[in-house]
Amino acid sequence: MSGYYYYSGCPDHYEAHYLDACSVCGKSLHNSDIFMYRGNTPFCSKECRQEQMEIDEGREKKLKSGRSLRKSDSKSSTPNKTVRTGIVTVS
């Protein structure tokens, strides 16, 4: 067995530890520096970590722009209507 493994609770079933490989390129992190991002995401280098940060920033911007478009659409979809009240008599 290479890398570190932990017991998952099932007999004869061991899973790789989350710090075994870089989250971007999959490179082994055994006996090397580990660069962390957002608490529990490991990377083999500053470059891999930066790549993930840029991906996350792009997703957040896309999500925010989608939300702002929906808000502006909902405002424009309810036009101001004039409502007249009164009594109409039909003979």
C-alpha cells in the first residue's frame, strides 16, 4: 500500500486519506509540502492552489451575475399598471 490510508469502519475496506493527492493535478503529496485552501483542500504547489482559486472566483462571479439578472428581470416584468375604480352600470 502506498500513501496513507484510514479505516473506514468496514472490515477489509481502507480508503485513501484526503491528503494523499493534489486536488487539481492528482500528484502524490507524500513527503512533500502541502498547500491548503478553504480549510480542507490540499494542493501540491502554489500554482495548483491558485488555479483552484481562480476557478472558484469565476464560479462566484457567474453565480452573482445570474442572481442580479434575475432580480432585474423580475423588476422589469411587473410593469406599473394604472387601476381605475368606480361603478359601471349596464342596462
